[in-house]
Amino acid sequence: MGAQDDSTGDPSADPRAAFDYRGGDVAQPALVADLRERVAGDVRFDEYTRQLYATDASAYEVTPIGVVFPESTADVAAVATYCASESIPILPRGAGTSLGGQAVNEAVVLDFSRYMDEVERIDPDERTARVQPGVRLGDLNAALAAHDLHFGPDPAWGDQSTLGGAIGNNSSGSHSLVYGTTDAYVQSCEVVLADGTVTELGEVTLEELREKADADGEDLEARLCAAVARLVDEEAETVAEAYPDIERNVSGYNLDRVVAEAESGTVNLARLLAGSEGTLAVVTAATVGLEPKPATKAMALLEYDSLGAAMADVSAILAHDPAAVEVLDDVLLDLARDTEAFGSLVESMLTPDTGAVLLVEFYAADDREGRQRVADMLADRLPTATAQAVPSAGASERGDEPPRAIAASEAHESAERERFWTLRKSGLPILLGRTTDAKHVSFIEDAAVPPAVLPDFVADFQAVLDEHDTYASFYGHAGPGCLHVRPLIDTKTVEGVERMEAIAEAVADLVVEYGGSVSGEHGDGRARTQWNETLYGEQVAALFRELKTAADPDWLLNPGQVCGDVDMTENLRFSPDYDFDLGFEPTLRWANDNGMQGMVELCHGCGGCRGPQETAGGVMCPTFRAADEEITSTRGRANALRQAMSGDLPADPTADEFATEVLDLCIGCKGCARDCPSEVDMAKLKAEVTHERHRRHGPSFRDRLFANVHRLSAWGSTLAPVSNWLAGLPGSGLVAEKLLGVARERDVPQFAAQSFPDWFAGRGPHVDAASATAQVVLLPDPYTAYVEPGIAKAAVAVLESLNVRVQVPTDVTASGRAAFSKGFLDLARERVASNVEALESAVEAGRDVVVLEPSDATMYQSDALDLLENDAVERVAANTYGFAEYLDAQDLLEDGTSRRAEPELTYHGHCHQTALGTDHHAVTVLRQAGFEVDALDSGCCGMAGSFGYEAEHYSMSRAIGRILFDQVEDSPGEIAVAPGASCRTQLRDGPGTQRVEHPATILAEVLAGGVD
């Protein structure tokens, strides 16, 4: 795997062409050859691909036979026909975000997310859409936005999860009180049956159903009709008695909906597929109903002294007809208080004694109605004189039941509502951030019961956890009675696995006792299939098997799931037989539990790294966004690294093959360290593995060259203009590519004859130390120092215009960023140690360190702490700022300017600063200076230091850049502003004609009248 040579570098081309699949040793070559003869899409049976598809977002791992990426229904039919003839199982799969293990199996996996991901048509009048199964729900809703429509069900990972997955799992989400589950929206489906037959399933009358039924025929659709007809005619009462009467139930097959619909004289066979997890047919297209987007929303956050009190209040709140009621318990709130990401949010929003919260959202026709609905609910649920004086209709129906909330706050503006939802969404990242052997495992995490019994059910659930000496957080969808509960379990031990099964069995019994469902949201899969007979009884379990056999006589479609024989304790990703060998002693500091191993094992597979820029925003994962390949996602790389170190993947993670196949296209953007819910730090992992690779096998000359780019730049400046003349000679680019592997399409930087350090040495500071407002040490990066010294001069002008005394040290060398990025960690440590020693006295004297290049700033602020562990580096890190960050943090522009600065700016932030949460400062100071700024929600530019200069990476770099080019083109700004040298290079090499500047040069024009 790697980048194809793209001599044109055309950013308008399909970005996926930038990824060249190479594969490895092929398993079962005869099978592969047969499938490739029949399929236009990709057929991959190599070890890397198989291991990538061995996991989903669940606790399970099963290596598939191989993976096919179909391009069309004809491809799917060809695979099904062939596999049926050879008795080979198949498994349809979307984004692999399933939590129950239903997306992993020993089968030929059909990944629809690569090619079959189109919205085929939208009918706004009928409020329907025809959609392929691989389309992400985020993309579908983006396409529907122009019509003020959306797909109602909103699973938590909707930006990444696919429509096919939503149908397979019968997904819902936070707003199921309004929208219910996916089955309500499925109108018809094109499907491929187990024998390869293509047909359309949808609504039919009972007469048509019976006419088509043929239980003993060869036609699988006729056999399916016969099974459904018998169900309706003979087993309706059995089904009605066995299924719980609750809002959220996706356990087993969707028999209750079929039986209920039959009372009107019709059944919809497509809706039978909802929740079937690909075990009855393979969906290749679906017509789904749509909902109008709500005109406006309003929210309230109610605080309680305990989870029990919150649960007891849910029924009363439901009387006010909310769109969503979500809960967070004390376990999550306490954990959130201790995190950097959510601590300030919890402290600012909640009173100290809060033990649980309910977030309540209302839909409304306008703001006035939204405020009134919140007011009515709060008057009912808060113990105030107003509440006593003005009881609501719901309160009168309940009699004298006392309110239980101890405090509340409201949110009506979109920004405030988003803060509330941020608090609600804080739960998952915290729970999934554990790097210990014990993890919060998803095996009973979406049991559902009637809301009225939630208090007793939760109390009994907690008693079960206490009995088994563990705990869990209770959060999620309190409104429909579906709570997410993930007990802390160490499945690497026999005792942990036994505890897991015992808890699951006890909870299944509790669910039956309280009239609930084993799964209210995330389906059966490997985690819950075995409890369906406990839930429904033997008769219904037999109906499940009868239906499965009618549709899939040989049980080849995702076998074992829903009504099969999968065991929840088998095929665990981390089991008592799991073995892990890091293979070397880590060089970096790993402060998390279990050190580097804990980080390698951290990815749980949610697929958050697979979101497109247009709908997911954020930074990660830029190579996946360009290539749409699993191996180019953080999840893919993390899984491959773990599997190599655990022996599941027979590969040496430090060898050339693994570097090429897995790590090569990680560009070190650090987006995963922020945007991944578990905060998997793939950039740091890559640096560590690459360092060990250098130690064992030796680095390339090019890697050494780029690791010491500051020396090359200094020589280039010293020898200018001769160095620039040599670089411009005809054929020099081709020579550089042949000898050094530097892409001939890239222009070599033009070195300045006078470097910034030389300029400043001759000029010196212009602000007297005695009268200065502040004093700083300014550090230019090699590119700024030797190629674009005007940026550093502009920074000096801006700082001095604000009465800041600037000094430029002569004993500070390169930051170590280039060495770190290329895996030379010992060299990076030496440079950081030398620089810290040189800067420590300045920091102790009260001077701050200001760094112009964002990647260098984060080197001092963050990466240096992984290389060194002493008080000096911590002091330097704490007093180091990016240029705009310093201006903002010191409030140097707090009064701003009254005049309007022109022109409008388009701002693209650096991915490293975005990852550290410091990127917003530049936008703030530019706006304070009077500029209109369009701040892009952009990811990495794709240049990534030396990455974009490397010949084999050029096309991938441009493909990533295309996403940014499109955003800049769509922006109203006339000047593009980017603090990163790589970003500016990429933008200047792009198709646009805009001027591209560093914030310092823009600010200098307004605040300092230009540069001397």
C-alpha cells in the first residue's frame, strides 16, 4: 500500500486514486481468482486486509475469509451466487461501528462503504430518498439539508455509520421519542438473497403475500413469503404475547412490527430486514422516508442529588412531550470533573452536589414556543413557589408527587444547546479512554425497560454489579428507557470472562422481569444473541430459526447471529489467551496506564476517524478522508499495530513491509489525539515504532536529510543566490527525485540571502527593557529563518508595536520537530535538551517563549514532555506560546481597533495547534485587529512537513490538499491566512490564486504599518 505516482498532481481528480493498494500474500488464491473473474470491485484476501476487518466497535475479533468491495448490485449478486455454490458464508458490512459484534465473522465480508455509498435520488415532495447501503448518515443528511429534511434516527456515530448498518441494526438515537427506530422509515429495499437472486422487497397485501408463498419451492423469496404468511396467520398471538411493550426493542427479528402491520391487511417485507443484521438478505439499495427538520429547539438541564432521583423523574418529564431525555450519572460526572477536556464544562454548568443530570430537549415551531415548553416543564419539576402556584397538566395527573430536581438551567441559542450536548457526549470519551487491562466493555450496554420502572430496574442493576464486584456508569437515553451501561471488566482473565457472562445472564433475567428488552438500540450480534431465547421464550426462538431457514436455507448470511449459536465469551478481542509483545523498550515517556502497550490497545473501533470532512469536521483522519481506505484510518493503523504485536498479524511492526503497508501514510497530524473518543495518539506511536525501525534496520539518507533540514536551510541561505540558481536548472527536479526521492512536481524553496537571525543580529531589539510591557524570546523555525524571514520580521514589528521587547537567541537550534517526525527520537531529545537549557534562564527571568511555526510550538509545549522529564522542560513548556496564542493570552489586543480592516480573510489552522486546542487564538486576534475572518473547520493540509515533498507521497498529499482547496475556494475571504509553513506551501501550490500569508504579516500591516 502506498501512493501512486501522480505527475499531474491534479487536485480535482478522485482523491481515492492517490492510494495504491499493494496487498501481500494472498490467502486461498483459487477463491480469490474465482471472485475476481466475477466482480468488478476490489477483492482482497491478504493478511493485512483480513485483520483490518477482524474487528468492529465491539469487544470481539474474528478474522474473515476475505473482503470484497462491490461496485454494484451485480457484484453483490455475483459474490452471493458463487459463495452459495461453494457453501461460503458472507457478511454485509458498513462502517464497522457495531457494538455487539455483528460486523465480524468468518465469512467473505462485503464492504459497501467504499463504492456503494451514493444518494441516488431525493423526492422532497414525497419526503423519500433512494440510497445505497454504504452512504454515511452524515452525508445523507447533508444532501437532504437543502430540502429542510433529514433522516430521523440519529445514532451516536451517525456521521460515520451507514444506512445499511442502520437498517441491519434497526438503529435509533437520542431523539427516538420523536422518530422511533429505523424500521419505521424503511419503505422498500433492493436485496440480494442468499442464492444471488436480486429482488425488491416492500409492502404487499396479505393476499399477494399468500399468493406468492411457496414453502417447498426453489424460489427463496417465495419461501420467505411463506414463512411470513404462516407467522401472520398462525403465530400472531404468540408473537404479541412474547414481545415487550416498550419504545425501544431491537432484540431478535422484527416479528412484532410485521404482525402489527398485518392487522391493516398489508405487511412490509423490507421492514423485516431492520434489525436482521444481514442474516436474511443483503440490502443493496433502500427507499427511506424522511422527516422535516425541526424549526427550532430548546433545552433544559435538570440536576439531581442522585441517579435514583433522576430516574424517578423521567415519567413526569415525559408528560411534557420532549424530543429527548438523556441522563448522565455521578460516575461520569466525577470522571468528567477530573479531565482537562470536560472539567471546566462540568464545573461551570453544575452545582457541586449534583449526582446526576437529565438533559431535556424540546422541538418547537418558534423560539417563543420553545421557551414556553421549557418553562412549563421547569415549573413542574423544580421545588419553587412558582412551581407550586402554577402546576402543569402533567402534575395534576400525578396528584401530589413531589418534584425531585434540585436545580436547572436553560439553553435556547444554538451555542448554548451545543454546550449541553457536549456535556452529554462527554461520557463515551471518558469511559473509552482507559488504558488498563480492565475496560468498560459493551456487552449489556443498551438494555431497555419501560421508563416507569427505571428507578427499580437501575437499583437492581446496580445490585448485580455490586454482587460481582465491579461498577459501571449509567448514561444515555432515559426517555425511552434505554440506558448505556458498560461494566468495568478485565476479559484478559478467566475470572473476568466468567464475571462478564454472569452479569449478562443476571441482567437478561432482570430485563424479562421488568418487561424490557436485552437490546434497545445496538442489536444482538455476538454479545446478546444467546439471550434472545431468555427474552422471548422457546416458541419465538423457533420462529426465528424458521424464518432464517426460509430466507437462507444453508445459513450462509452472517451465520450465528440473531438466532444462531454464537457464544458471548468466545472470540473476544482481549481474552485469557491474548498475548502481547511490544518487542522493544519504548523511548518516549508514556504516562498512561500500561504505557505504550496501553496506547496500542486503546482503539475500541468506533470509527470516529472515518468521518468525512464535510460532515464530521475536525482534523482526523486526513488520509482516510482522501483515500477512503480502512488502513488509512487511525482505527486501521491502531488495529494493525496491536495485531502485529499480539501475533494475530504475522508481521514485524518495525520492518519495511509493515511501515509501507500500515504506518507510511500516517502524516502525524495529531488529530486522533484530540478527535478520537479514546484519544489514540497514532502520531506518537508511529514515532516510537519508526525510531525502533531506524535502530534495527538503519534510516534512509533522505530521512536523515529531512531530520536535519535546518542545516540544509542554513547552507541554502548562505549560498544564495547560487543555491537557488542550481535548484532552478532544467532537469534538477528529476535529478532530486531519482537521487533523493523528492517529488519533481514540488518547487524547491527559494532561500533568502539574508536570514532572519542575521537580520536581527544586526538590528537588535527596539523596545527598551525598562519600559517594555513584556519581554519575549522569539524562535523562528528553519523555513521562516532562511526562506521567509519577512514573517519573523513582521512578528517583531507586531510585538514591538505592542511594547513587547523581543530577543532572538543565538544558542537555540532546531526545535527537534523534524527529527521527531522522522523517528529520530534520540536526536530530537538532544535538541530539546539543548534548547531547554538555553531557554531556561530566559523563562526564569520572566520572559515568555514565542514560536512562529505551530509544529515547533507544540514541540516545546507537548512533545518535549514525552522526550524529557524534568522541571526545566516543564517550565519552558508552560511558558511557550504560538505567536497568535501569545497575543491573545496576554490580552495585548484586548481593546482592538475601531476601524474596519480589509480585506476579508480565510483562516486555515494548523492541525497540531487544533489538536492542542490553541488554534482559536489566531482567529481571535485577527478579529480584534478589525478583520472579518472566515475560520474554516479544516483538517490537515496534507503537506505535513517533508511528507508532501516525498515522491511516493506526493499524490496523497495533493489528494488531502484537495479537501482544503475546495474549502478555501468556497470561502468569501480574499486572503488565505495560515500559520503553518507547510500549509502555506500547499495552498500556494494549489489551484487558487489567492494570496497566502502568516497571521504575523497580516497583523503587521494593520498594527505596525508594515515591516521596516
